[in-house]
Amino acid sequence: MKICLYSPYIPDHFGGGEKYLLDVAQILATKHQVYLAIASLQPLTDRAKAQLLSRYQQTFALDFSQIKLIASPLGTSASFWTKLAWTKQFELLYYATDGSLFFSRAKKNILHIQVPLQLDKSGLLERLKLANWQIKNTNSYFTKQVIEQSWKTKIDLVHQPMVQVEQFQLPVKKLTQKGQIILHVGRFFRQLHSKKQDVLVDIFRQLTTRYPSKTKDWQLVLIGAVEDEQYAQKVRQKAKGLNVKILHQLSRAELIAWYQRAKIYWHATGFGVNEHKNPEKVEHFGISTVEAMAAGCAPIVISKGGQKEILGSELQDWSWLAKKDCVNKTMRLIREPQGLRQVQQQAMQRAQVFNRQRFEQQLWAMVKE
């Protein structure tokens, strides 16, 4: 089968949505001919292809040897008819949308919605476009709920991102050897679902000010690429005088090592946001939280968006909404090492829900001929 995958976010973004689509591509390429479409009116040079694949391979540690890059009129100024004719060459088109829709003449069309955008899709043209996509899926139950209410369309499946949990896991006996580290992983930016690293620094300041003796050896580590230098600078300024380490350029292996060293994982995306009025500003799913849990980090994360379904009922007590609650729950684990180890083990077990096997089974069910 000749398959094309397309996302308007590729090649400029390197977040969870991009990892999701590239995981799909890698799996489908084991049995089919897979192309990753790049919006371009000109053919892609071999050098451009190599550079792009290298950047994504370095970020996500994936094997792209069986995936071909192809220039596409989608996302360009090309005419409607040019775009429509171009899609006809594929038996399957898998589209990770940014909210926009188009018509496709591929034999089968799958629409993946990863951002809970509240858009008006009631017009005739938009309804016809939606009908063109035989299967519609979302990255979380949170996104599904928002899309079904706003777009007035049925979502066939929730296809949550996968985490190769075995890459992060530690033997349970090594949990006690982890460092006194609170970790957060996420890009530095302010638009849409900002990861709110500035809020995490504020919380860490409150934690260490309120409990100086108990937290004197603890460190907050913030890891993530910079997409907004002014915001990153703001975070660095806030962190002055605190035991905060900020890292922007790490290999996948280095990132995994930090997951395995940390005892606690923090996440604050959506802090101060009404998730019903602005669902796009909270975490749509939250792959980094699952990765941290797989590595034995106790998750103390905000109770909004996709983070709630990651924790499940087992870990929901460790979610928070107010800064003081994050401080109190973190301090509770710091004071009770045995309780901390119990939460760490629960997190490792819960992370197994999002493994590769579950992801593949759902994917093959969608693309079957």
C-alpha cells in the first residue's frame, strides 16, 4: 500500500504531535511504502531530506530509513485542483490537522486531531470536507470531547500517543538511587499550550522558602528546546538564586538519563486557564508525563486536559490546581520516602497503558485494507 502522512507542523515543530505522526510512519513503514509529505512547490533536494530526517531522528531517536520524504502542494499556494490531483496517487492519506481541512482523493483518508480547537465547522463546505475523512481520531479523550461538541462530528477512535516504556524503565531496586531532583520536560514558548516553566519556578521558590531545611539538597531541572527566547530569558531571570538547572540542547539518551535520575515530575500547562473556555491552552495529552512515569518519577501534575487521563484513578490524588497544593503534595513525598517509592512504582505500572503494543493494535485496525 502506498501511504502518505502529512502535518502542517512538519518540518518546523518538534513536539508530541510530531512524534505521534512519526511513530505512525515508522510502524506503517514495516509493511507498506510510506511517504512523509513536506509542503513545497519545489522538489526536495537530497541534502534537504537528509538534514530534516537527521533533526527528527536526533530529537526522537527513531529509525527513518524506510520512510521517504516527498514535496507536496498541500499547505502551499497551489491550486485546489493541483492539490486534489496530487492526493489521488495514494491508497491511504493520514493527516494530522492544525484545524484546517481539505479534500482528498486517496482511496482511504484518516484525520488525526491533536489540538482541541473550538472551531465552527457548521458550514456546508466544512461539512463536506469532514465527510471526506472516513476515520477521525483524536490524541486524547479530552480532545475528543471538545471536538465532538465544537465541530459537531463523531470521533471514531481515541488514539493516544505511544511511549516505548522499556527505554525509560529502571529496576525497582534502583528507585532509591535516584537524585533529589524535580524534573520538567517541555519546549519554552508562550503561545497556545505554554508549558508554564515560569510557574514551576515560582512553585519551587515557594517550596524551598517554606521548607528550607527539608529541600536544601533538592534541585529543579527544566529541559526543553527554545522556541521563544524572550520567554526562556524570563524563566532564567526568575530562577536566579534558586537551585534550578535549565537545559536546552540534549540528545535523546541524555534526556532519558535525566528521567531516570529524577524522583518527582512536575507539569503546569494550563495553569490559570479555564479549560472549558480555552481548551487549546491546556495539555492536549502530555507525552513527557508518561515518559517520566515510565522512568519511575512520581507525577505531581496539574489536573487539566489530557494529564487527568494519563494519571488515571490510581494517581489522581497527586494532581493539583493551586500552587500551594503542588507545594504541599511535593513536600509530602519528600518527607515520606516510603510513600514516594510507592507512588513511583504506581507510576511505572500506569505508564504501561500507553505502550507500543496498544498503539500498534489500534493503528493497524484503522488502516486495514
